[in-house]
Amino acid sequence: MKKILIGIALISGIVFAAGGEGGAHHSPLELFWKGFNILLFLGIVYWFGRKPVSEAFNNFWKSLTKGVDDSEAELQAAKEELKRAKEELERAKVRADESIALAKESAQVEIENTKKHAQEVAQRVKDKARETVEIELKKAKEELALYGMLKAEELAKEMLEEAFKDPSVQKRYIEAQLKALEEKRNA
């Protein structure tokens, strides 16, 4: 602060020395008192104005540093938020990968279960169809056998009726029947 006052005094003295009235010279005592008055005035201004000026400079400095500090705090907060967001993104990626893996595994299990169920159903359908075919085949065979027996009986009747129209066949049949009765009685 002393350097500032000395600088102001020197500048004032130079200004007063260079600027006289019409080139008139001032006596050294006059210059001394003018310089002293200026220094006294500046000292008084300094004495009474130092606190407000100091406060003004301090407030200005604080506002500058506060802005920088606030910016640094905001930058740090933004970095922290970015770090948390990146960590959350990584956790979300891990959860997504786990979900995809679980979904794939579940889908594979479901596909296997569906295939197994389809094969079981197909086997049951085949077994049921085989049973149905066997039952229907047995029924058809029985019906065919019954039909064959009925046709054979009809044919046999027709043949017998045709054969019994001949009197010699009738005679042989009666003799065979009598002979069978005698054997039964004798036995």
C-alpha cells in the first residue's frame, strides 16, 4: 500500500511540475506544500476509504472466486452424476444380459418341454390309432367271418336242397342216420 501512495505522490509531483501557468516556475517550498497537500488528501481518502474500497475489492474477489468455486463444485457434481449414471448403465447392462440369458434359457426349456409334450401326444395318438385300427380290424374280421358263415350256410342249404331233390341221396342220408343211431345205442 505504501508503494501505491509513493507512486501517486511522484505522479502528482510530476504533473504539477510540468504543468505550471504559462511556463512560470514555482518555488520548491510551494511545490513541497502542494505535494504535501496532495499526499495528505490521498492519505485521508485512503484512511477513510480503505475499508469500503477493501470491502469492494474483497467482494469483487469473492464473487470471482465464488463463481469459480461454484463452477468447480458443479463440475465435480456433474462428474459424480456421470460416474453414477455410468455405474447404473453398467448395472442395467448386466441385468439386461442376465434377463436375456434367463429368457433364452426359459425359452429353451419351454421348447424342450413343448417338444416332449408333442412327442408324448403324438405317441398317444399313434397308440390310440393302432388300438382303433386293431379293434376295427377285429370287428371287420368278425363281421367278415360271420358274413362268410352265413353265406356258406346259405350255399350249403342251397346245395343240400339241390342234392336232396335226388331220391338216391335222400335214401343214403336216411341210412347213414340210422346207422349212427344204432352205434350210439350200442356204445
